[in-house]
Amino acid sequence: MATSPPYQPSLLRFTHILTAGLGILALITGWAVYNRYDGRVVRLPLPPIDDLIDVHGTVGLGFLIVLPLLVGYSFHLGAHRLPPRRGARASQGNRPAVWRLYHSFTNLGLLGAATLAVVSGRHMQENWLPAGQLNHGWYWVHLGAWALLLALLVLHVCIGLMLGGRPLLASMLAVRVRAEDTPRAWLGQVRAGFQQAKSLPPHLRRWEALIGLGLVAAWLGPLVSVVFPAAGPGNAGRG
């Protein structure tokens, strides 16, 4: 007997697909930039493409714009998908519960890695790689953040398939929307989520504050470079 897919909130699907789509596109364009200008670990013989850095920067900027939507949803409407307090641990005999716990840590790790990627990208200069300047600290942080993001994304999908299989994947891609869950209801859902902010566990509050500060730093990085050219990142890359 076929299992019907579970229903996922439409706002979750919207923020999830939008952020994931731009994130994957940023990974692809970022790898293309690495393949052309760096390639110290691996390089494929691909034809050169003009304006790769600009394309990656534009996609990265779009990713930075939509990332706060997913962060806000995750901490206020989807906090049950993030790690519980330290004392609440799954029994080793309950294998699905253990994998759900692992999945929650993967979700939080994805938010952190994505934030680190946009912060480091905004503090890079667009002329570094074409000039062969491959040893800047922010560039290494950017590479590490995107590598971590890719690994966690693969792990996120694999654990999700282990827990829910194809029905879970289908539920995230479904276009069906219940009458009480149309976009008109999103504002009310967001308000209700933020009204419950006081019930957010302290450890998640700290993570939310840390990621929020990271997103602010990502936006302020280029501004600092304009006001204080000597202290800022200069001609900052966008993602």
C-alpha cells in the first residue's frame, strides 16, 4: 500500500526551496570560479567563461537576501527541527529518534555554514583570484564554508531520505496548499511564531543571536570598506 506524503507548511516549502535553489546555484558557480582561478586540489578541463566572479557574486547576494527568511522560520516556526536542549537526548535503542537528532544538528549546521559563507564572501575582493592572490584568509574561510555547506547539504538530504523516504521528499516539492495555509496566512503565522520567542530554548536563542550577528556583519562588510577603506575588505565580493 503506497504511503501518502505528509503535508509540509507552505511557508516552509517556499523558504526551503528558494534558499536551497540559490544555495545550490551559488555552490555551482563558486566551484566554476574555483576551477578557473584556483584548482589546486582538482581542476577540470572546462572552457573559460567570462564574468564568472560577477555571476557568483550576484547569486551569492541573492542567497544573502533570502537566507534571513529561512533563519527566521527555522528558529521561530521550525524550532522543533533544531537540536533540543542538552538534557533531551534520544535513546540509542530508538534508531529513528537518533537519526532525527542527527538531522536537527545538520539543520543547525547548515544555517551556520551558510552564514559563514556569506560573511566571508562579502569580505573578499573581486580582484584577488584573477590576480592569483589565493592565500587571503577570507578566501580560505570562504572555501571552507562552502565545502562544509556542501557536505552538510548532502548529509541533510541523505538523513531526510532515511527518515521519510520518497514521501518526505515529495512533500517538500509538492505544490498542494491547504485552504488555511495559503500565502495570505503567512503573516499571521510569522506573528504567532515571533510571539512565542520567549519559549525558545536558551541554547537556540544564543545560536539565533550569533547567526543574526553574522548576517548583519555580511551586510556591513562592504559598507565598512567604503567608510574606512584601510580597515574594510575593499572591493568586496558579494557571495
